[in-house]
Amino acid sequence: MQSTTSSFTMRALLVTGFLSITIASPFSVAKDTNTESETCSYNEVEMLKLSPREFDQNLEKGWREVAKAEACREAAADLIHTYYTKNEISKGAMRTFVWHEGHA
């Protein structure tokens, strides 16, 4: 009986120790998704109203403003795609937008 109790106590200690290490691990820290989404926020309606030149070439407006944060590159690419599918633009501008979409 005593060896069964000792074995159970040892297993409980090992499991508790393992869980403590796992929980304290830097890999188990949850990401704050609100922070990322806030940095990628933009007004799509206003973005779509910009001229193609403003949207593409202005560093303070358009997709480049969104892409300034590394975590927002995918959001910027999605914005570029939305812009050229919802607005009439020239073939030359379309090539540029598609290129920027792929490299955002």
C-alpha cells in the first residue's frame, strides 16, 4: 500500500511540475489579437474614394499607410485587391496594383 501511495505522489509531483513549466513557457503566452487588428484598422470607404495616384503613391494615404506595420502587410494586400476590383482604373495602373498586391 505504501509503495502505491509513493508512486501516486511521485506521479502527481511530476505532472504538476510539467504543467508548471509548460504554463510558464514563453511559447504558451497568448497573443493579444486586439492590438494587431487595431494597428491594421483603416476606413475602407475613404480609401476607396482616393484617386488611383493618391491610393498607390502617397505615403500618408492609401495602402502604404496600412502597410507601414509589418503585421499589416496582408491587410494592405487585401485593400489593394479591393481597391482595383471596386474602382475603374487604367490597364497600366492595374499592372502596378497587382504587382504591389503581390509584394505588400
